[in-house]
Amino acid sequence: MTVSTNKKIALPFVLILSLFVGNTHADTDSTSIRHYKGADVGDYQQATSLLKTYNETLQAILKKETLTSTDAGNIHKLTYTLENALEKMRSDIVKTAEILEELHLSSERNDVDKMKKFGNDYLSRSNQMLTF
């Protein structure tokens, strides 16, 4: 291969590579992404309350005809608390399902003490989920 052939092959490669490098550089220069903790979520009721409040805020932002970079930043911040709330709800639902399974197994064994224990625990947890 001659030097001019190498240049012909290398030039498109360099141009394509510069597109990727240029885009990466532009993204980091124009906006640096910040990460937030989000609100702490203590229990299922707080999770549903935060979900309701933050969903209303998100809905108000999304109703705008044009979204700005400030809107994007606000949505970004909201998602951290929304994720925390949903994670708390998910973990509480999983725990409640595990307790329900223990109730189910206790009923199969006709274990009255465990049926009462797991039954009351299940009812307490599931009723909290319904009061939002």
C-alpha cells in the first residue's frame, strides 16, 4: 500500500472518530449531570404521599407546550424521590407477599398460632397499603 492509499483509508476513520469525540465533549461541556439523593421514604404511606405530590409536579411540568433545560433539570431531580418512593413500595409489597405466603403455608399445616400471627401481620400491612 502506498502512503496516499493509507491516507484515503485513515481519513474517513478519523472523521467518524472525531464525531464521537466531539459529541462526548459537547455533552460534558454544555450540561454537567448532577445526581441527587431524593427524599427519604420511611414507610408505605409516606411513599404514596410523595408519589402523589411529585407526580402532580411532574404532570404540571409535562403540560407545558415547550420544555426547557430548567424543566429537564427539575424532572431529573424529581425522579430521584419518585424512584425512592417506588422502591419503598416495591420492598413493602414483596415483604407483604412473603408474609401472605407464610399464612398460606400455616393454613396448609393447620398451625393456628402461626395463622393468627401471619394473618394479623398480613392484614396490618395490606390495610396500610390501601389507606392512601
